Amino acid sequence: MGDNNNNSKQVLLSVLGVAILVVAVVGVAFAAFSYSKTGEKVNTITTGTITMSYSETTNGINLTNALPMSDSVGMKLSEQNQYFDFTVNASITGNTTINYAITATKELDSDIPDDGIKVYLTDMDGDADTQILAPTKVSALQKTTSDVSGAPDNQYLLKSDTFAANGSHDYRLRMWVADDYTVTGESQTYKLRVNVYGAADAQ
């Protein structure tokens, strides 16, 4: 009976299908012109795009009725439904640098507090699985403010970086219930969505 109870509380992650999210990166501020007197649209010069691609139907991880686990266990989660893999691609026109930010937002129906959840981001280029963000409680993550990447304010910042040329990076996000969180016995859920934003560096 104990095994059945444990099995019913295994980590459930929703990750299926194919989807692509494209975030256009507009040119530097001085490259935008407004013709308000004639009613024409604002003209912009596009210097590149940041594309986030993933093979699941949604861009994130859902935990439902998950048991707390230690960092050493959480960092090694390797079953296909226990992590979220995504790729950030840059396509750059001309001589510019694109600043980008990988952020996360919590879904409103999450009922586990932010200090009960840990996230861990790794670099998967060449299947390296190299740590980028150490296991960190969501409540301790830095939040975005108006910055050069174009990310909206008050999203959880997982990583910021730049592209100076065309390229791509592969990432893996793992998430688990922190081992110091007390499970209430009721059904509990935490949903985190991953976003990527980019903006051309001011010249």
C-alpha cells in the first residue's frame, strides 16, 4: 500500500507535441520613425530575431502532487517527462548584438508557494548538461526590470546573455519541490512557463 501511495505522488510533468514561439527583435531606438501627421504606421528596421523552439505542447513544467526531494536528486532528473528542453536561436542581420533573457512566469492556479519550489537550468549544447543556474528557490530568483533584453518587468530571470552573430543554444530546465517544504496532504500544483525575449543592443 505504501508503494501505491508513493506512486500516486510521483512528479507529473506535461511535455508533449511541437510548438515554436518567435519573438521579433526590433531595431535600435534611433532606427524607428513616426509619421504621426500623416497617420502612417511607425517604421522600424529589423536587425534580427530571437526564436525559442521546443518539442512539447507547452513552454514549461507542471508539478502535481510531487514529493519533496533533495537538490542532489532534483539535479539528476533525467526521465523524458521530468524536465523541459528548449533552444534559443538568433538570426542577425548586419553588425549588431542581440541581448536576450530567459524568464519564467508562474501560472495563477499554482498553489505551492514560491519558496517551496526549486529550479535548475543547464546548458545542453553538445549534451553537456552544464550548470548555468544552481538549484534556486523560485522566491530567491531575481526579477526582471526595464532592461536591454526587452523582457517585461517582474518576471523571474533564469539567464541573460547576448548573441553577436547567428547561433543557437540548447537549455534544460528542471523543477522540483524543495526538501524543506512541508506537503499538506492535499492536491497541490505548481506551473512555470518559460519565455525568451530579445532586443538589439543600442549602437
